Amino acid sequence: MLNVYLSGEIHSNWRDEIIQLCQNQKLEISFSSPITNHDASDNCGVEILGPEENNFWKDNKGAKINSIKTRKAITDCDLVVVKFGDKYKQWNAAFDAGFASALNKSVIVIHNDDHQHALKEIDASASAVAKDQDQVVRILKYILEGSLN
Amino acid sequence: MLNVYLSGEIHSNWRDEIIQLCQNQKLEISFSSPITNHDASDNCGVEILGPEENNFWKDNKGAKINSIKTRKAITDCDLVVVKFGDKYKQWNAAFDAGFASALNKSVIVIHNDDHQHALKEIDASASAVAKDQDQVVRILKYILEGSLN
Amino acid sequence: MLNVYLSGEIHSNWRDEIIQLCQNQKLEISFSSPITNHDASDNCGVEILGPEENNFWKDNKGAKINSIKTRKAITDCDLVVVKFGDKYKQWNAAFDAGFASALNKSVIVIHNDDHQHALKEIDASASAVAKDQDQVVRILKYILEGSLN
Amino acid sequence: MLNVYLSGEIHSNWRDEIIQLCQNQKLEISFSSPITNHDASDNCGVEILGPEENNFWKDNKGAKINSIKTRKAITDCDLVVVKFGDKYKQWNAAFDAGFASALNKSVIVIHNDDHQHALKEIDASASAVAKDQDQVVRILKYILEGSLN
Amino acid sequence: MLNVYLSGEIHSNWRDEIIQLCQNQKLEISFSSPITNHDASDNCGVEILGPEENNFWKDNKGAKINSIKTRKAITDCDLVVVKFGDKYKQWNAAFDAGFASALNKSVIVIHNDDHQHALKEIDASASAVAKDQDQVVRILKYILEGSLN
Amino acid sequence: MLNVYLSGEIHSNWRDEIIQLCQNQKLEISFSSPITNHDASDNCGVEILGPEENNFWKDNKGAKINSIKTRKAITDCDLVVVKFGDKYKQWNAAFDAGFASALNKSVIVIHNDDHQHALKEIDASASAVAKDQDQVVRILKYILEGSLN
Amino acid sequence: MLNVYLSGEIHSNWRDEIIQLCQNQKLEISFSSPITNHDASDNCGVEILGPEENNFWKDNKGAKINSIKTRKAITDCDLVVVKFGDKYKQWNAAFDAGFASALNKSVIVIHNDDHQHALKEIDASASAVAKDQDQVVRILKYILEGSLN
Amino acid sequence: MLNVYLSGEIHSNWRDEIIQLCQNQKLEISFSSPITNHDASDNCGVEILGPEENNFWKDNKGAKINSIKTRKAITDCDLVVVKFGDKYKQWNAAFDAGFASALNKSVIVIHNDDHQHALKEIDASASAVAKDQDQVVRILKYILEGSLN
């Protein structure tokens, strides 16, 4: 059994792809993810704890609530898979990678070639740098079953 | 005596500003920084350990050498000041903030309003979010001397 | 599955409220609590280990036995919810929050507005500051299911 | 050489008393303290980082800046001396004691008899419970020089 | 569920007493113990790994094999109960208590009055000092069920 | 239940021997192993993540993927059994032993007499030095059941 | 520079012997010791913090004050030298060895042959078992200067 | 100031080369090394603590004494430089690299091309893989001064 945290962009369905492919292969993996409902993720702070006039505090309340889930997920997992997509700054993804690295967790990074130079420090801390979800699933299958097919 | 690591962008002279202002105030602070010579930082791997055809490996060798300095600096410091500037992706800065946070170090973030929403997770983990170097120096002075002037 | 420790005042039924509301929502949470029988909590030391003339030692024996439960609960949990009520000093609640914070656990504080200034250091270390039990349950539901309803 | 952090109430001059008495005895101790200028401590957040309409955020900004000093002081020290005085809630003092305890630091508590029952959990975690500053200084002298005179 | 390691003397049946009494009360506790077969414990090293002429190395081989079990038991448990009996030096019991204490585990010591002065340092590190097995079982029941009866 | 990681040479079937013998004895042990398919282990990096001209990077990619499994296995286990065989340098086996030792895990080493002097530092850090798989199984049985037969 | 804590019996002058011999050899070592004034060590609690009728609490107060020194000394040192003499139970010495061992500190034990069997677990955790102070000084000299003369 | 531990082979003067070159460059580095007198290193156990008939125990006593120095050196350093030479098995060098890696220390490996495949796991955990001492000195200079010349 492997515990894998899927960190990073929440605007595409890459997590579902990985989870589905692993289920197809019957790999014994327990996945955790951040809240991927973008609206809920942005608004949870003010929705639950009350409104803020200033966007800084609105975001602060939301990000702190989301950190409860992230912190548990990284602490409990064996491996963080972090995807850097094409849009947005995605600094939280890089933050998660640093947090995981300090806890001596393994990290797999997914990104395309355009981001190669900008991600060099994070790639250098990772156990694998994958081009896409398929490569990640192949790694997971290999780790669990020793098979490259 | 406070040990402060100045993480983040290496394209402006913000570190020198902070160091100079603290020296003017005679604050007892020991600063550490990454290598800020951009060319040397990018090329150290291949310059020292031999050339690579593939940029990925060129960057990998360089980033790993630079990590020797970063890891020591974060591990030894009391406080990480991390500046997000206007240019580049700066994922290494976010990675440093996550690494420091997992080690229970205090973090001060510097950024302007444009980055507020994108940096919400990192701001939420920080002890202070400053607009510029002056605010950081005022915090350092207050921490060391209790004075707000 | 989330492990939540409910620290703080033992003179109202706020723990039962949270547990009941979470059960109604079928949230997968394992709760732990200190001994909430006030009499037993105060007297366990002398009842089990023998009488003391001096109240200091009576309390010392009791508090040390209670610490066995508290230490395990904080160490094992993902999240500490700590409620500051209207009565008593509740220094043990603040102690628990500090202990949890040093272990890098997430903390949610519940208190009303009267205590806002006095609790500022603890609020500042927390992932959320809630006004009541309902807000806490909404956070727990959001963390586990991503839903704000 | 002993590193001692003096936590707790900032409304009396108890820190100066301890420091002065130790200097009279030529004890080799390095003391650290929180900012004891009450006004500066309350206002540092908004003074340095800008005003807030809501007191919660004013206090949040201030408490977070003060936490930079507190965290370093507790992490670096061998011993925390924490005084509970007659006024205010002093929850931050209890928080510091919990934080120190989780890091396996020694703690000495100072309080008078009125607070005995309310402080039982913190007393139970402490290496000594002193009635006043003189007793603390005698402990420090004994620890460093083995003398009870 | 509580994980309890029963350290200390292996010449009486005190472990069975505690385990039986807890089973009678249906307390949810998982107990671990060192090997209590005295002959096997003394001879395991040479029996398994080959004979030694020198008693020092015979004992060294045996004690090291036994340490595999002890280290796991202390690391995994929430609470160490350590009994000091009337016979032998029982230095390994004191060693276990120190090991557990450094890992911030709770410790309950059992000893009679004769050993009070000699055990003062270990008693001072403990969460409870019990006179017999009954007191330990009452503590365990109280911790798990809040009942003093 | 004991968690045992079987580190070291992957060119003989020593792991199967140990696992089979333990199953015969119905010992409650959960075993983990590195990938023991030598070809897959050597080629996983380039097979999954793409080819490399330089053997150094081919091996680097493969070894990093394998480290995901090894790091998890050592972190999760109670005991590392590491076998040094007759062939190859087996530096990874010694690396695993050092990694485990720093995490305060117990280690059992298997090697024949020829390697005695060269392995003295690793033997000195181990809880047992066994000549063959049978001795390891006897240790495991003794640890779990207290029996030397 | 080596930091050495000299734990164990306080009834002979073995610490002075080691310190004197190391000074003669001009070895760069910083030694720390518990309070070796037996009377002061036993009475510090009641002398400083007030009398107790019950010896248990008298000893508890004293042992807790002494633990401030011991905990700092073990935490700061590289090496604990612990001597088991002929008299008394010396359980605190064994406790210190266990505490140090859990922190991954090196330990040297001094004892004569009579105690060999009773100290087997502590010897098995140690880096060296010496017969007397001279052997310890030779080890310290060798560690610092590489010389066996 | 950088603290560097020079681990690995003790049969050539590679440590002196590095230290001399760094001194020539006036680099602020504090170096530590194992005992490099091969005879003393092999015999320290029996020379100091008494003879053994069995080589296993002779080596065990020596290796344990040497571990006092190694453990301190790795724990205190920022960076381990480990050289694999042409002769001997050098398993202790690989053990040191694993120990350092688990403590999140940076590692630089030196080896020639012949050992590339056999050292792939250790290379994969390292911050740099150097061909010779000159490359290491260039890295150290770059880390400390940012200069590639």
C-alpha cells in the first residue's frame, strides 16, 4: 500500500486520470488531494468564518483552512506527485514540494519542457521528473509490482 | 544575534538594500544568501563538473550544487525573508518557503499587490507579508530592539 | 479519515455538539477528548495513588495522570480544536495549543469576541478562528468533502 | 553558560529583577525576552505593515511579528522561565510553556498560591514551581555552581 | 486503543496480572513485553549466533538481539509501565525509562517504598508512581473510560 | 506484527528463503523488498522516462525511481535485514544500513567470514551479525515468540 | 572540540581524575557534570522551594531541579561517559544512558567485572565499555588526536 | 563558515589535498576527518580496552570507538565529502553517505568512472558527483564565494 498526495494545479482533471489508470491496473494506492473545487477553495474562508472587505484577509482565511488538509496529506503520504500546468503561478505547488522535501518525502514532478529551466531547483530535489500522467502511473506500477509493462 | 536567510529573486539588489539598512542601524544580524551571480548560478554545474548536451542535466547539476548552500542556509537560520519580484516564475523561492515552514522556521514574504492572490498559501504560512525592504528592516529592528522608530 | 482532538473547557457539552453534528453528516472523523468528568479529572490522582494533605500535590498527581491521555491525543491527531469558554483561566487549553503548534499540528480555536485581544497569540498560530461549534463542523465537512453547504 | 527565555507577563519588572540578581552573582547566563514595551508589542503589526480597521487583524499582524522572536527564543534556550502574574489572561504564557514542553525544554513556572489549581497542568509539566524571582535565581545559581547559599 | 509496553523485572508474573485485570475490565489495550523467558533471554545470542568463551560477548550478543524487540516496543507505544522489583540491579528497566522519556513518551513506574530515594530521578520523570499493579490498572481504566471505580 | 525490510543483494533467492521459512513457522511479519528483477531495476529510469545517451544519467534516473521504494520501506520498517553476498560492490546495501541506523532502526547483517574485516563498521552498528538466512529466521522467531527452538 | 557529559556516581572523584588527565594531555574537551555535592543535590528542592513532610515530594522537587542540568548536558554533548560504581542502585545513571541512546548520542560505560551481567543491555548500547578512567582518557585522546600512546 | 566531513578511503592523501587547496584559497571551512592512521584505526579497540582472540570482536571494539568520532562529525557538519578509491570494499564510506542522507545533509561523492554503475544509488542521493579533489574544491569555493574561477 502506497500513500500518494496529488499536489498542484486544480484546473484540469489530471488527478482523475492518474487515479483511474491506477484503478484499472488494480494498484494498491491510497490517494489524497487538495480540495479541487476552485470556487469552494477560494471562498471557504469567508463562507464559513464570515466576510472580509480586504481580499488579502479573504484569501488568508481560505488558505489557512486549506492548509489543514494539505499539511495532513503531506505528513501522512509516502510520495508527493506535483503537477505544474500551463496557467497561473502555482506557487503553492512549489511550496508543497519544499515542505515535502524537508520531511524527507519522495517527490515526483510533472511538467512540460517549457518549464524546465524555471523548475530546475524543484526537479533537482525530485525522485522523478515526468512528462505526463502516464509516466507517473508507470512509475507507481513499477514501484508496487516491479513490472515495466 | 539573528540569522536571516534572504531567499528569492536574484535580479535586483534588494538583498544589499536590506543588509545596508540594517548595518546603518547597527543591528546584530548575520545574513546568508544564495549565489546571486546569475550566470555563475546557472552554469556552475557544467563549469565545474563537465558539460552536458541536454539542458535538463545542465540545470540539474547546477541546481544540486546550489542546493548545498540553500539547505545549509535554511537549516541554520532563524528567519527566511523571501522576495517575489515581477519577473520569472520564482518557483525556487516558493520551494524555500515550504522547506523552511516544515522546519518550523519563521518566514517573511515580500511582494507587491499584483501577486496577492497567487501567493495566498505562502502568505498564510508566513509571520509577516511586507510590501518592500523597508518594512522588513523595520520588523528586524523591532525584533532585535523593541523599537518602532 | 481525520483524527481530531477536542481540547479546552470541560464545563459545557460543546464536544457532544460537534461529534453529533459530524455524525449527522456522516463525516469520517475519529475524535479524542480529555476526561470530561470534572470531579474524576480533579480527583484521579489521590483516588488512585493515595491521599495528599497539600492541594498542590493532589493536583500534581491528577494532572500528571491526565497528561498521559492528552499527550497521546495530541501526538496522534491531525488537528486540535480548542475551545476557550467564558469561565475559568483555561491555561491548560492554551498549553495544549502550544504543544500542538510545536509538533506542527493544525489548530482551530473557538472563542467569542470578548477574548479576542487576550487570545491574539494563539489565534495567530491557528489555522482557523471560529465563533462556535457550527463553524468548526463546516470546516471539517469542507476539509473532508470539499462542500460548503 | 545557560540560555534562559523569560516568558510571560510584561507589566511588571520581574525580568529585570532576575537579570540583575544573576549579574550580582556573576552567573553566566544569556537571557532572552519578548518585547516588553506593551504599546510597541500591541501596535507593531499595524505600525510597520499598515493599518487595519478590524482589531482581529490588527492583533493578528502584531502577534505574528512577535512570534518570530518567541519562536527563536524558545528554540534556542535551555530553560524557559514563565511568570503568571495577577492580571490578564496570560494565555500566551501558557502557550509558550506548551510549545517548550513539546520540544523537551525545561520549564520553571512562577506564580502565587491563588493560581495553584488553575495552573496544575502547567505546573505538572514543569521542572520547578517557584513563588517568586528569588527562588528562580537560587535555582539558576544552584544549577550553574552547585551552591545553595 | 492504547499501546502499553511493560518494561522491567521478568522474575514475577506482574505482566500477566495487569493484562488479566485489563481483560476482565474489557479495556482496549495492546500490550507488548520483552521476552520474559529468563533462560531464553540470557542465551538467545549464543544459541542462535554461535558460542562465546567470554561472558561479556555472550551477553552482548543476547542483549543486542533483545534490543530489537525493546526498541520497537518503546517506539510504538503510548505509555511505558516499568516495574522495579526487589531483586537484581534492573538497570535495563531504568535504561528503558530514559529512552522512553527522551522520546516524550509517558511513563508509569511501579516500586515499593524501599526504593523511593534511589528511584527519585526516574519517579520525577514519570506521569505516575504506583505501588502495585492494581493502581496501574485503575489508571489505565481511568484514561480509557474516565471512571474511577 | 513486525515490519522487516530485506535490503542488499538481488542476485540470489535469499529473500524467498527467509519469507518461506517464516511462513512455515506462521510468524506474523510483513516483509518489504526492493525490486529484485535486476533488468527492470537497471532500466526502469530510461524505460519509463525516456532514453539517455550517457550511462550516468541512465543509472541516475533508475536509482532515483528505486529510491522511492527504498525510502518508504526503511522509514516504515522496524528492522532492516541486509545481506552482503559474494559478488559486486553492494554499496547500496551499506547505504541502506547507514540510512536505517540514523533513523534509529534495528539492523541485522548477513555475511560470510570473508567480509568480516571490511564490514566491521556496519557490523558494529548492527543488532546482530548472522551467517545465513536460518539464523535470521531464528532471531525473528525468538523476537516474536520467545522461543529458541 | 568535544563535549562530554560525565554521568553516574557522585561519591568518588572519578570526574576530577578524567578532567585532570585530559588537561595534562591538553585535550580540547568541554566537560559537564551533574551537581556532585551529594548534600546539595539531595536537598536543593526543599532548601530552595520550601519544606516537605513526605520524603517522596522532597526527592521529587530535588530531582526535578537536577533534571534541568542533566537534560541540557545530555542534549548538548557529543558523548556521555557513565560510571557505575560499587555502591547504591545508580538507576539515574542507567536512565541517563537510555536518554542519551534515544538521542543517538555516543555512550562510554565504566564498570568493573562484577557488574558485567547486570549491565549487559547498557553495555550493548554503548560505543565502549571501559574498566577505569584511564581507558576513557585513552579513548578521548585517540578520538581527538589519533594517537594510541 | 562551512563544516565539511571528509569520509571514505584512508589510504591516500586526498584529504590533505583538499584541505591544502582550500587553505591556499583562504576558504573559511572547518574540516573533520576520521582517524586516518590505518594501524591505529584497526587496533584502537584492543590496544585501549584489552585483547581479543577473535578478530570479529577485535574489529567490533575498534569500529565502535571510531564511530564516536564519525557520528559527531556527520551530525555536526553541513556537507559530507565521501571518496571511493580503487582499493578495498569501502562499505563504511557508503554507510556514512546513507547516515548523512537520512539526516538531510548534503553529500558530494568522488569516484572515477569504473565505479559509476556500482555507485548509482549513492550518486543519486548526492548533491554532486566529482571526478577528483579539484572539482570538490571548486564547488566549495563556489558555494562560499560565488566564483567559478
